[in-house]
Amino acid sequence: MTEYTSQLDVKISRLRTLLSPIVSESVLSNTHIVPSVHSHYRMRAEFRVWHDGDDLYHIMFDQNTKQKYRVDQLPAASQMINRAMVDVIDGIKTSPVLRHKLFQIDYLSCLNEQVLVSLLYHRQLDEEWDKHINQLRDQLNEDYQIDFIGRAKKQKKVVTRDHVIETLPIHGHNYTFKHVENSFTQPNALVNCKMIEWAADIGKQLEGDLLELYCGAGNFSIPLSRYFNQVVATEISKTSVNAAQYNIEQNGTDNCTILRMSSEEFVEAQRGVRTFRRMEGINLSDFDLQTVLVDPPRAGLDEETCKMLSEYNNIIYISCNPVTLAENLIQLSKTHEVTKAALFDQFPFTHHIEAGVFLQRKI
């Protein structure tokens, strides 16, 4: 048994143990498992930078000993990141302007060979930095698309653009997504595609309109809009909402409405507790919202949102924390039954588990 198979089996066992008090054995025994490739699966990576005389290199810290270690290549990171790691360090190492008080480098890549590099400094960046970073970008752009961002205290310098444009293949259809620096994106692009397809396969069988809470840049909303009459999605981050609007336009999606509000605010709006200027011209009674999809942060759903979800016929729940998922299911199982479960190995060789469940209202 390989190391990967062994760690995946541990995750499967842990998820089933956590869900077993709420989910039937027949559902758990048929849990949909999406494994990851064993290397080059991460689209993001962050490194501290170590200055050693004339040398300069990426470092990481051992989680157990807290000791630093040199990283010239990272097997977990995408091939694009590994390629850029070498070129960026080589370019910065020989430039006193670019290396001066540089302490961190972050990489954001995508499946179609673009990479965005953020350079973090303990000093303010000036026009001389602009000149040298543009020279490095022009040099590296002869081989692939690379962009830079310089960051210092209360300062952000964008060299050309602050995002990459991802292309995700979902059920034979390519979707375009703008992924912005420092905004949430799914780290494992290939597993993410399978996760969206799992949710889409459920959506194909349902009727009416879809509500999504915590929609981010439209990772689920846009692909699933093909299978629902209308989609209403909420997101609190202004940056993510702007990216979602861009993605809606680029994908020709004409049945998706994005609202910049938290899930708690949407609950208040739906129940008529508060009115929001951001919802001007939008009447929720015009929608036949029978299904809700949630992909909340690790803390899971608050009690009021769980109560609101219980009013829908169908719930698709994507979770990055099976502990809070199990806690939320205790409340949701009062009105709904889990009929499908899935494990998506977004984070291979770690203890983290990404899971999905589909709940339907009890008859």
C-alpha cells in the first residue's frame, strides 16, 4: 500500500466516523472519493526568503521542530510555480534593488501556465524598484506569462495585473475564472474541477433556482447556472464579488445574480428583518429558490443560517472542516436527510479533509 493510499484511507475512515451518528451506513459506504494526483497539485505556495551572503533562497519551516529548511523545488506545487521559483530567485539574487529587505515570496498559478508572484518587503518601494522589476518581468515573459506585485507596509505596487486567468474544464466545457492575489481560491485545481462536477451532477436532477452562500468568485455558481433557471449568490468580499462579476461576463452567464452581503445579512433580508440598498431592484419572491449550496469557512455555519437552510428542499454542503460539518448536520438532520456524501482530497499528505454532502427534505 502506497503512502498516499494509506493517508487517504485514514481520511475516509475519519470522515465516516465523524458523520456516522447522523448519516446512514448505506450513504457512508457509498461515499464518493476523489483522490488527488501525488505531485504538482497546489496552485498556490508561500515561502520566506533567506539571505545568506551572496546567496538567496526560499525557505519553509518544519511544523514539528520549527526549524527552517531550504526549498529550491516544491513537489506539491504546480510545475509552473516550480519553474518560476528558479527564475525569480535567479533574477532577484543578482539585483541589489530587488533583493534589498525582501522577506517573502508568494506564488499563484493556474492550469494554463500563468503565474503571479508577490514580493513582500520590509521597506518602501520606489521608482528604482519599478525599473528593475519591469526588466525582470520582460525577461521572463519571453518564455511564459508572469506578473509581479510588490508589497510593503501600506503599499502595493501592481506590475501589469494582480490576478491570473484560470481555465477550468467542467463536464467538457471550459470556464474562465479570474483569480486575484490574496483572495480565496481552491488550492487544488484538478480536484476542484471534480468537486464542481459532483455538485453539478446533483444540480442536473433538481428543479427551480439555486441560492449559493459564500460564493467567492463564482467557483460553483457559474458552472451550476447551466442546470438551474436562476442563481442567486452572496459573498462578503468586495474583491471576490468584482471577480465574480467579471467571470459571469466572460462565461456568458446571464442567469446569475451576485449580492455583496454576508450569509447572516441574507438571512435578515429574506425574513424581512432588514432592507439593504445592495438589493435594490431585486425581489427574492421572484425566485423559486428550492436548492441552496454552501461552502463556508472552517468555522462552519452559524445557528441562524442553519435554520434558514432548513427551509429549502435541497442542500448541497461543501466543507473544509468535517468537524463543523458534523456539528451543523446535527441541526440540519432534524428536517433533512443526507442522501449523498463525498470526500475531495484537496490537501494530499496532510490531515485536512474537504467533504461534501447532499441533503434532501424529509417527507
